[in-house]
Amino acid sequence: KQDSLEGNIEAQFKLFKDLAFLRKGIYFKRVDRIQAIMVVMALILFIHNLGEYVLRKNLKQNKRSIPNQLGKNTNNPSLRWAFEQLRDVRVVTLKFKNDWVREIKGITKAAKTVIEMFGSDAMRIYGYS
């Protein structure tokens, strides 16, 4: 149990290692600023874990999956991998005869599945009413 907990904690801090703003290091002299960044980092972990939980729960409940890095279907992806499925999605806005036209391009089957698993608000944002 202890090894599992330590592995989970290490996996969570891996997220921070990947964040661009942490690559060069953060240096604070005041304790209140250190405490503030720790609160922000804790919130990031909470939101990340919540998003991953919602995604995995909805994939399992709906008996859906997305391809993993090896191309095999999984209903237990990391949130980072799920967001990687959205990397080619683009919003194109054009003005045509005094009207603005908004289109979403680059949505693959896996991207659509990820969007659907986050509910009606996400679907509306990506143009699936």
C-alpha cells in the first residue's frame, strides 16, 4: 500500500516537471510567495486529478475508449494523453458577407470521444450541440 501511494505521489509531481514555467526553476525570497505557489500547485493537481477521474469514469460508464500510444483501445487514459488527442483541433473564424462564420477543424474520432466524455458544455464549445 505504501509503495502504491508513493508511486502515485511521484506520478503527480511528474506533472509539475513537465510544466514549462517550472523548467527554469522558481526562486522566491518571501515565505508568503512560496506558500502561494504551493497552493496554486495543489489546485493544479486537484483539477488535473478531477479531470482524469471524470474522463475515466465517463469512458467506463459509456463503454467507450480511445486509442493509447500503441494504438490499442483503453478506457483508462491519462488526462495528458486525452488532451494530446485534441492537439490538432483548430477554430477557424471567417468573415463572409458581413457575417462571421466559426468552424472547428481537425476533430478526429478519438478527439470527439474525449470531448463527449466531458459533457454538454464541452460539446457546445467544440460545436456539438
